[in-house]
Amino acid sequence: MILSMAHAEVTEADRDNLIGEWSDLVVGDRPSGLVSAYLIHDGPYVRVAAVWRDVEAHDAAIAEEGAHPAFRVFEAAGADPEHSVMSIVGSFGI
């Protein structure tokens, strides 16, 4: 499994637009291979963390959408997110 993390600084004024876009995203069809996704508020930063079955599923979702699905959330707030992909080597809990 992998963790895809996108984050950007978002002003308080733009946060409602971002949350609205997140709401639209999560009621749509779930991309194949997406295990779970989280919207995280951390001070002035907003993060979208998503666990994917594997990097191939992650890359296929990007190819199908034409861009990373999480980037739509940040675009609604006028933010340009940073993005990283990490391997999950262990887990505990959910």
C-alpha cells in the first residue's frame, strides 16, 4: 500500500470552497484501488491523505482524471498543493 499526501496553505476565507469541493469529491465514484482518504486541517495547512492499494492504482486514477483527484480540492481554494507518495511498511488499527 502507499500513502499519497497533498498539502497546501489555505486561507480561512478559501477554506469553505475547499471543503465544498471535498464534499463533492467524496460523493462521487471512488477510484479503483483507493482504500481510504482523509481531509486534515492543521493550522493554516490543509492536507489530503489517501491510502491506495498500490502505486499502479494511484497512477491509474491520475491518468483517468487527467490530474490528481485531490488537486481539485485545492484548486477550489486557489491553492497549488505539494504532493508526495510514500510506501506504507506497517500499520496498526483501522
